[in-house]
Amino acid sequence: QVQLVESGGGLVQAGGSLRLSCAASGSIFSIYDIGWYRQALGKQRELVAAISRGGRTSYADSVKGRFTISRDNAKNTVYLQMNSLKPEDTGVYYCNAKLDLTSYEYWGQGTQVTVSS
């Protein structure tokens, strides 16, 4: 069992930055692949960035070059540094943990990011 708690969301002007954190507890965090998803109002949840247990990263095309995902296994935390924010980045950001080759998957409660134009 893994518990995930996101933090760091808020209101920011276009062009600004935010850093989201996803703090995990309850299991061996380092063995999980972690993803940051976002869901805008009226839209489906989409994967924004992911980092494997080995540290390999991937990004949605819409955020490449602006967002950076990283993990600190000693602190059981994954970060999402978001720079050059745009109004279309607005949404609720969720942290997701998956254990490869199993059905184990966990979600956090989400943190709201609002980017004003």
C-alpha cells in the first residue's frame, strides 16, 4: 500500500513557475514508477510526465522543455518543476504510483494549478 500526498499547487501568472511535490509513504517507494497527470475542467486526465524506478523520464509534447520531473528516493518524494507556465496548464495535478508487471496502482488526492493570462 502506498499513500501519496501532492502539494505545491496554486495560482500563478502566465510565464511563472511552480514546483509540485508528491510525498509517498507506506511502502518501498523506490520500486514504483511515478507519473504526474493533470485534468482540466471537462477534459480527460492526461499524463504530463513520468519517471521510472530507474530514473528514466518522459514528457507529454505539450510540456517538453518547460517541465522537469525528478525523484528523491531518500525522501520518498517526486517533484515536478513547471516553468514558463501557460493558461492551458491549468488543472488538477495528480501523482500516480505504479508497480511494474503488477496491478498495484495508487493515486494522490490532487493539487490545483491555475495559470492566469
